Amino acid sequence: MNRSCRLSLLSVLTVALCATSLFARDALYLELSAHGDRLDLGLADFGTQRAKVEEAQLARQIRDVAQQDLLFPRIFNIVEGGAAPVKNEVPFESWRELGCDVLVTGKVNTGWFRSNQFEFTGVLYDVVSMNVILQKKYSADVTDYRRVAHEWADEIVGYFLGTKGISRSKIAFVNDSTGKKEVYCIDYDGANLRRLTSDRSTALFPKLSPDGNSIVFMSYRDGTPKLYLMSSEGGQRRVLCGYDGLNSSAAFAPDGQSLVATLSLGRDPNLYLVDLNGKIIRPLTRSFAVDTAPSFAPDGTHVAFTSDRPGYPQVYSMDINGANLKVMTFGGQCDSPAWSPIGDVIAFTMSEFGGRYDIYLVDVASGYQKRLTWGEGNNENPAWSPDGRYIVFTSTRRGRSELFVMGADGSNPRPLADIPGRSFTPSWGL
């Protein structure tokens, strides 16, 4: 396929991702993928300003991370093997012979910087015209090379898709490898695993704030179920809701200025809108059932949640003032709704009354349900990537509960990382 046709197809894909329902996007994306219509992106060896061993090692590390970031969205065929740039001369003919449409290069410089700092310059070229498409320069500590690689890859992906890349995003979740359920965080690509709590208790339902700087979660660390807020690095912890009874699963509003939380206040668990200090702004539900697992629509005007009002759990939606209650799912036992960042669909878990749990989508406008997983173990707790193109979820298909990632159409499910113990309830954020 020639370059102009390939670029036009990418343009069509970008428009489709922004303007159509998920079901139409799936069909177009799969059609393009089936025909191999991806952009041939050349990835040169990243160079150095000086012939220094530490510079060469850093250049390789940045390139390796960026390469994985560019492979993740499945819009590029990564082409290697062309000649590397020498000084400021780029051997475009070498990359044209390999069929490349664009070329990514980079250079590391530790020159006049302090020993723990470096500068990286990334350049994206049009191979045919030999023009610079994109150029960025970064300065950072050597230990922060992954962030630099992620930022450069996000710039490239964003240029072609028109949406912000997710290479710097992270996933919060619960894991029991210590024998207790603690909150952990991991980079979107399965690297940089870190434990955020060490309470030797039971933590549940972590949710990242819209800006990625905070996490709300439930914990029994004080003997009773309370909601806590902490930074995404695990510090600055404080009690958000410690009311009598149950203080459980909460979700941030899109503006990050309030949350919907499950509170029982000594009675039946209902949903309440609370501020960042845990003060109740207003009740949203007043039922004798269990209303829990809230998830905001991206525009903040609606909330999806789980309720057992009919005698078994189903997914409902309502306005942010609690009005216009609507059941969204049908058949089976449904739980864990997650509203897509695009706003057109809600992901949820459903079990066909005693069967295994699988991940489904429901179209908000039509109510049409679509199944994404097919009985390979239990598949639960879906959470969307910030760009709405991927879903992280838990699966027991390999025995224990692990984190898996798949496309928004259910394609290419794979383990996020080999994490010891069992993992639960992921939340994907910036």
C-alpha cells in the first residue's frame, strides 16, 4: 500500500475513533488491521553526542522503552535495520528501501550537564520529503529516562491519532502477595511495580483521581470499613469517610472536586455525593437494596452503579442529582460498571446465573450488549485506559486472579505483568 493511501486510512481511523460508536469503531479498526493497514515506522538506533559508554547505554534504554510504547497502540509496523544517522546526516534512502513512511530518531547528550542529568532530542521525519514532522527536546535525571521515553512516544502517537498517548498512565489495584490485601500501582506497560500501603489489613476498590495524583480506597486498617485518600505515591493519607456502618467503593467526578461513595450510615448502603473532605453534599439513592460500585460518565452528568433491587445485581444509571433512574443491563448477575472515557458504552461484568463471569459492553444509547470475553476463567473488574481504547481487567484464566489488558473490542487479551499473588479491582488513570 502506498504512503498517501496509508496516511488517508489513518486519518479515517482517527475520525472514526472520535465520532462513531464503539461498535462501528470496532468494525473499522478490525477491517484495517485485517488488511495490515498500519503505518510503516522506521526506528533508528538512538545516537549520542559523545562516544561515551554511559550515553550509549542510556540511548539504548530510552529507545527500548519508546519501541514498546509505539508497539502498544497497534497502529505502527516497526521497521528496523536501516542505517543510523551520522552527526546531522539522516540516511533517508536506506529507510525508503525498507518501505518506511516515517522515521524516528533520537540523541542523548550528557555533555555539560551534571553527572546525574541528560538531554534527549527526538525527531520524527517524513522519509519521502525528508522534512521534520515533529521534534522535541527533554532534560531529566538519568533515573527518569523511562518518563522521557514515554513522553516522546506519546508525542508520536498523539500526532497520528489526534488523542493523547497513554504511555505515562498507571494502574492502581489490590494485591495479596504479602498475605494481606494492599494497594499497589504499576505503569501501564507492566513495569515499575510498587506497593503503596503496608497496613497488614484488607484494602479494596482503589480508584485514581482524574489527574492521577490521588487514590481513594476502602480499608479495614482501623478495624472498620473506612474510605481513605492518599497520593498516588502512597503518602499524605487521610480518612475521607468514616461514618457509622459501611464506607465503601467510591469514584471521582471527572473534575476531581467530588466523589460518589457507598455509605450505609447505619442503614442500607446507598450512594452519596461527597466533597474532598468527605462531607455529604446530597444523597443520590434512597433504596432498601445495596447500591454500590459507582462510575461517572465522562461529562459528569450521569452515574452508573450496581444495585440488587430486582433481587439480583444489575447495572443502573441516573442523573447526578439522582433522578431518571434507568436499568442498563439485562440477563445474568451484573456488576462493576465502568463508563468509557468516550461516553458511548459502559463495560461491566456478568455471570449467567451460576456460570463464570465475563466482560460485556452495553451501548448507552441503544442498550445493545456485546460480549468481550468468553469463559476463559472468571473475567471481572473492567477499567478503561484514559484514551478509551483499552480495558484492564482481572482474569483467572491461568489459575489465579491476574491483571490482563485487551483492546476495547476484546481483541488481543494478554497479561499485564507477572505479578506475584492475586490481583483485584484495577483502576487505570494518568
